Amino acid sequence: MLISMKSKQPKNVEAVIDKMTANEIAAVLAAVKKWERQVKGDLVIKERAYKMTHCPYCSSPVMRWGSKNGVPHFKCKNEETDTAGKKVCGKTFNALTGTPLARLHHFDKHIESAKCTCITGCLSARPQPFLV
């Protein structure tokens, strides 16, 4: 059974699940688990982007400046120049600037790793990659 859901047309998920067999529910659960890490990463970015109202460099207001790989980018509105004619700011940055996740690839994996570390209390309890 394939469930088609669009974000602008939410459906009653519970009613659909009530009609599914145990095997179908298990398949959906496996699919959801597969995407859980990415969803958590997206939520962190969206929350951070929502709070991004001022430049992390000069504290001036910012404007939305597109996105790359799902991470919103911003541009500082401060276009003033100093006495030498050089821009004071006007920098571009993304929603993760100023966080430990800045400049990292696969930040969703780092979020999962940090969560695991917080729960267990140490890095050694976390699953380690197999080294040859």
C-alpha cells in the first residue's frame, strides 16, 4: 500500500494506519526510521533560520539570500562603508553560522552523534566505525 501525502493537503494518518496490515505498518515504520536523522537535521536548520534576524558579524538586520543543500542563506543589510571606502559588513552566511555545525558536511549525522553522546554520557559508549 503506497500512501501519498502532500504537505499542503494533510490527511488523517491514523485513519490510514487503522486500515493497514501489520506488515504494511512495519514497512512504513522502517521507512520513517530511515528518514528520521534527516528530518531532525532539517528541524534544527528551520528553527535556527527562523531565529536568524541579525547578522552574526555586526548585528545589523539581515535578508534572506537563497539556500544551498536545504540550508537557508542570509545577507547582512549593512552596506555602510568605512573612511577608506571599504564595506563594513554586507556579508553572506547560512543558518548554521556561529554554531558547532558550521562548515560541516552531513551535519545531520553530527546531530545524531551529539544526541547519542548526551544520552550515554560518554563518547566511548557510542557505536564506533569498524576500522581495519
